[in-house]
Amino acid sequence: MEASNTADDFIPAGLAAYGIEADEIELAVIRAAHQTFWPPILELLALDTSGVPAERNPDLSRPPRR
Amino acid sequence: MSEALNLSLQGQAAAIAGGDVDPAELLEAALERIAARNPALNAVVATFPERSREMLAAAPPGPLHGVPIVIKDEWPLPWRAQRFGAAEMLAPTAPGESGPYRALRDAGAVIVGVGNMHELGASSTGSISVYGPARNPWDPERCPGGSSSGPAAAVAARLVAGAVGADGIGSIRYPAAYCGLTGLKPTFGRAAMAGHHMADVSSTIVSGPLCTDAADCRLLGSVLYGEELRKGEPGPVRIGIIRGDVSEDVAPEVRAACEAAIEDLGRETGGEVREIELPELPAATLATVLIANSESLGDITPERLNHLDPELSPIGRGLLKYRVLLPAIATIKAQQVRTLARHTLARLFEDVDLIAWPTVPAVAPPLEAPLVELPSGTLTADEANVRGGALANLTGIPAISVPVGSSQGLPVALQLQAAWGRDELLLDAAEAIERANGRSWVDAVPPVRAETLEA
């Protein structure tokens, strides 16, 4: 199945799953945010990062340990 | 006394220390100027003259003795909880001694007002706030930048000579760029952070100075860091530039000014410009947004989201609710991108001293419609700005925004980024750019000051 950025199902279903209510204006904002964020999120998920262990508690004041 | 307000931060401190300026008179002059100029700008959302006078009366000798400062509505004060530019915050807040407050107090500074900010710190524009938006002194119909909108507008209009902001995703550098100031985002963890409502959970937010030039940022920054940011000669600086959206999908006049400034910096220091590659940059932008958003989720419950203060903007309400729909797997991937970007940067900083690109790709957009026209088309200012602002927050490196030109009568700015802990190099390099262009842009005066310079 191909990924989709269609918000029609995802947004109402997602909000309903949490029991979160949203009025029409809020839904319009959420749809706009979803249109902006979802395509790059799908690209991010497609990245092969299997060999990249995330730094555990990285010290962001310093370069990473080698 | 009002002319003393036009001095630099260093100048005010020196004039007070030398007995040429009475700090009590300077404080009253600052309050009068805020009363006169602020209604058109909405930069300062709270003053507390008695508290300020008490602070001055108790001020110890120090590098900022008697100097008025504005602090962003993101930091609690002993007499006032921060509101974060919003009708409602999800995190608990209370009055208290934040790290920046303590640093300022111990340096002898006088907090004269609280600076406006974008609601919940959620935009690079400053166009939404529970107080109404702050306005850009270069054009009050334009965005001042965000989220540290009020601190930037206050300094640009010279209500004060220095202000303290906070930078979670570019929030000091964007308003510095839009308002023609110098704004320093410290290395993560180097500047005072205690008392921030996200101090224990955020991996991106830092406090930092907004001033007219690098020397003033060095002075106020040293106070916030709790250590002297020593001035040095940058020597031959190796400047890395990156091809791609961050430097090329940029308004032509902004691109030209920034390229010229990069050449100036290379020439001034006897350095050189090199092309470098940072393949993680596009993913790093999204990764920063995902991480920053996930770090505030701990304060969210569905119940609270169903009872948000109706005074919170519809955009604020909608974005808070959208955060819960962001998938956890994306945040895990974002952490991996952070690791990759940090390793790549560590390698790059063996070959270059600085990485340079425009702070923002276009000048301040209208408050009514914060959109920018770029070669690729029309984008929201936030979409466009985050491309250049996020990397430093994701990876922890320091960055500075330096005014380097003008387009449509509005400031243009270059961002410099350096390796972890090399904050002083950024200030040295910013000063080299100022020397190279004869301080043309740090000394430029916005119309709101020119019209009322004698006020």
C-alpha cells in the first residue's frame, strides 16, 4: 500500500482515538499543518537509519563521541 | 538623559561606571521612552517601575551596573510569572528567579520591562501574541520576527540597548535578522537556563542576547554565560558554504548581500571560502521541529486539549492538538538524524571554522500575511525560515545573526555557525564583518527611531 498524506481519515480518526475535540477552525489549522509536515515525515521514515544508533543522552554542549 | 539611551550597551555601562550618567535618571528616561515609543510597537508588555527602582537600589557593582534591560516573556521574574505570549500555558508557571534574572541582577542590571513574544514560542514571525503582535521598528506593518519579537523590537527602537531572548528553533536569530540586530544563540547549555518552564526537558532551548552589535552581545552574553566571552582576533577564517535551498532558495537581494558579506569576512580575516556538504540538512530541519514539539508533550492531556482557553489563538489551539498526532517513530528517526548531523558537523568543523548562510531567506513579511516570495515560489515565512535556523538547535552548536544589508528598506542578515564552544569566534567574526562594512548595518537607524530621535 502506498503512503498517503490525505488528511480526511487520519485527522478525525486520530483525534477521535484520543477523545480530542476540534472545531472547524482548529481542524483547518490541523489539516494545513498535516499537509506541511506529513510528506517530509514520510520521507524521514523512509530513510535507512538502521546503522545509526541515536546518541544516548547526548551532551549537546560538545561534539559527539567518536 | 534620553541621549544616553542612544548609547550602546557598553557605552551606557561605561558612562554609569565613569560617573557621567546617573543610573536613576537613565532608568526614568528608559521608562519615559517606553511610554512614548512603545504604543506604536507593542514591544514591551509589562513595566514595573517600583520593582525596577528597587532592583537599581540593590544593584551590586558589576559589568551592567544600572543598565536597563528588557527580558522576554519566557523567563519568570520574582514578581511575575512568564506568560509565553499566550492566554494559557500547558506547563505550570509561577513567579521566581530564573537563571537570566539572577545573572542580570548579579551583574547590576535593571530589568525595566518584559518583551512580547510569539504565542507559545511557536513561530518565526511574532505575528500572534496574547498581547497583540509586536511591530517591527523598520516598518510597523511588518513582522518583527519570533519568537523573541518584543526584545528585538525594543532594542531596534532603542527602548533599551540590550535584551534577553530565548532560542528553541531560531527564536533569537530570526527577530535579530528582521529587526537589524545582532543575536547570539549560545552553545547548548552554556548560558543561563534555570527557571525556564522547559529547562528539564528541552534539548533545543537556550537564553541569549539581542543587541545592536557584536560587542554589546559579548557584554550581555558574558553576563548570561557567567564567564567572559573573550575578544580575540579570528585569524584566517575558513568559511564553509552549502549549496541548496538554505543558500540558494533565497530572495536575490538577500542572497547578494550575504554572499558579499561572506566575501568581506574572508577578505577581512585573510581567510577563504570553501564549499562543503551537509546531506542531513533537509532532514535536520524536520527533525528539530519533531523533537522540539515532542519535548513539550508531557504537559498535554486530551482533557486539557478539550478545555483550552478560548483566548488562545485558533492556530495555537490547532497546532497543540496536531502535536499528539505526530508519530513516535518519526521522533525516533529524528534522534537518529540528530546523531548523523552532529557527526557530520564534527567532521566539517575540522575543515572549516564557520558555516555561513542567510539567517532568513527574505526580509520581514507583512504581519497581516507572513508569506515570503522565493525563487521556488511563495512559502509561509515559518517554512522558509526554519530551513536555516533549526540546525544549531538540533545539534547544539552556537550561531549568530549579523546584519549585513538592506532590501526594500528592511534589514538583511547573515548567519554564522561554529563548532561547539566556539561562541567567542562567532563574536570575533561578527566584529570582522562590522569592520569590513564600516558598521553600515549595525549602526543603521530604523524610521521609528529617526522620527523620534529627539523624544
